[in-house]
Amino acid sequence: MNPPIDLMLNHRSIRHFEDQPIPHEHIQRAVEAGQAASTSSAVQAYSVMQITNPDTRERIAQLTGPQEKVARSGAFFIVCGDVRRHRLLAERIDKSYDAETEAFLVAVIDATLFAQNFTLAFEAMGYGICYIGGVRNDLYAVDELLDLPDGVYPLYGLCVGVPAEDPSPRPRLPVEAILYTDAYPDDEEILAQVDAYDAQYIEYLRERGADPVGWSERVAAKAAAAVRSDVGDYYRSKGAEL
């Protein structure tokens, strides 16, 4: 038994929460855990915004779906790549800020490493979490709502709270479909691994009472049409030099 690994293997997205707020000291502890994650050259190119105003949360809930859990979870956060402080530091010593795509990518990676530690800390305290990619449905509206300055890139939301459900973990691809040694497998091997996974995935959906559509079919359908096509333009508008 290894409690940290067991915690990670038991992860599941929680979409229904009890009506209980999260104490500030728990949030602060989770942020500290998030900050302990690796960060490229210690640049710490991230920030996290807790949204507490009920009207703002309700508006974001509508923009993201609607997704009622955004307004109703014990706490709601928006995780951001953040180079604002870097820009200010450059300006303060009369230097130009000319860190192009690499700086944006570092911010996204740094923010995501922070977020994973942040969520694991909450789960270790007994809370449930659900990432909300729907924040990117209308980034311009989110930006206006939060009055974000240049250099701050909202990436996704995060619901946290006391779980009001106990779903089983969603099965993942087998390890051999992810871990390769020395060479990438050929296409036939990849497809065979996916076919085997499909059977497990369909059974999982049946047990949940969901439409038993294979993972491969879902992924192919999702990839058939671009979504959120204004995301690149939005990030450029906030100073990302892609």
C-alpha cells in the first residue's frame, strides 16, 4: 500500500457537491502544495483566482455550458498561466518583454503542474474536484467579467467541494498503450491497443447507465470538428506572441 499512489489511482471527477464551503485554511494549504510543484527555472508563471461573488459564479456557470456545479460547488477557481509579473519586472528596469511562444508554453505547463498538485492536495483532504475546460467556451466574456490585464491567460476552471456522489474511477488506456521503450509502436499495434480498451470502456459506461459508445468512436467524433476556434486570437490579444 502506498497512500499517495492510491490517492492518485482513486481519482474521479465529482460533478455533484454538498452545500458546504471550504475553509480558507484548507484552500491556503492546497495553494502551498500547488506551489511546491516543479516550475521552469523557478519562473512560477501561474496564478489561481478564487471566484466568490455569487453573480460572477452564476455567469461563469452559464458561459461554461451551462454547468450548475460551477455555481454550486464549495469553491470555484480559475487557473491561469500568468506572465503579468514578469512583464512588470521587465518594464521596471526598462527592458522589453519579448518572450514569444516558449514563454506562453512555459506558463501553460507551469500552471498545469501547479493545478495537479493543487487538486491532489484537496483530494488528500477528502474533497472532490472537477476541471472545467468550458471556461474556454468564451474567453472574451470571461476576460471582461474578471477584468484581466495583459499577460494573464485563463486556462480552465476548477470546482472543489465535499462530494455528494461516489462514482467509480473512469478506466484509462492500458500502460502498454502509453509507455513505450526506445521506439514508437506502429499504427497496427496502436489500434489493437485501442480496440482492447474500447471493450473495457463500454462496460464502464454500461455500469454507469450511460450511452455505451466506445472510446475510439467518441475521440474520432470529437476530433472531426474544431471547437473554440477563437482561443488563439484571444491569447494573442492578451499578449501571447504565438
